[in-house]
Amino acid sequence: MYLCDTWVRRIYCFDFDVPSGTVANRRVFAELTAAGGYPDGLTVDADGFVWNAHYDGWRITRYAPDGRIDRVLRMPVQHVTSIMFGGHDLRTLFVTSASIRLPDEARALQPLAGHVLAFEPGVAGLPEPCFAG
């Protein structure tokens, strides 16, 4: 299980026990620099790689299961907020962004800020588990 601790710029990884619903063994999975922005929404692909949206970082990063950076995708928006695979074959990556806290000049340079973007990154995602509570 992964958790973004946005304001300290860390992504944590935990062991998750499905039958009991408990977590243990918190460890740092990735740590961002100031230039990288803040870790925000994330998802995991079918290969077990972690995709993270960087708020205030103009990018999405794909991390290998061991935390190594696999690739960085530059985005046309500063505030990348969340990501999720979708489409009939889970091969489309949907990306949300924010325009809040952007001055008018910055908004003018980022006409897609606040929009949902979509593209095919060449890998598939995983179906989201249903929760019955």
C-alpha cells in the first residue's frame, strides 16, 4: 500500500494484510525535491510500477517497484493532481490538474490547467477493487 505525505514530499510504502485489513512496516518509497513539487495522487500499473502526479512539479513520475525512477513525463500544467488508468482496456491514463492558486499570468501560459488530460502511456493499469462496506 502506498501513501503520499504531500507536505513532507514523501511517498511511503506499507505492507498490507488483506484478510485483517492492517498495515505494517512503513518505509520511504520515494522522496521529492523542491524542484519536483509535491507528491499527490498515484496509481499502480499492471507491471507493479507506481505512477505519481506532482503538484507544483509539471510532471508525472513512474517508479519501479523498488522505488527507482523509471520515467518522467513532463506535463503542460504546473499542478498535476491525480492519475488513474481507464478505458475499456485500462490503457488510457487520465490526469487531473488544478488551476487554483495560479496567478492570471500563469493561467494564461497554461490553458489546460484545471482540465482532465488523457493519453496512452504504453502500459495498462489495474482494475480498481470494489469496496462493500
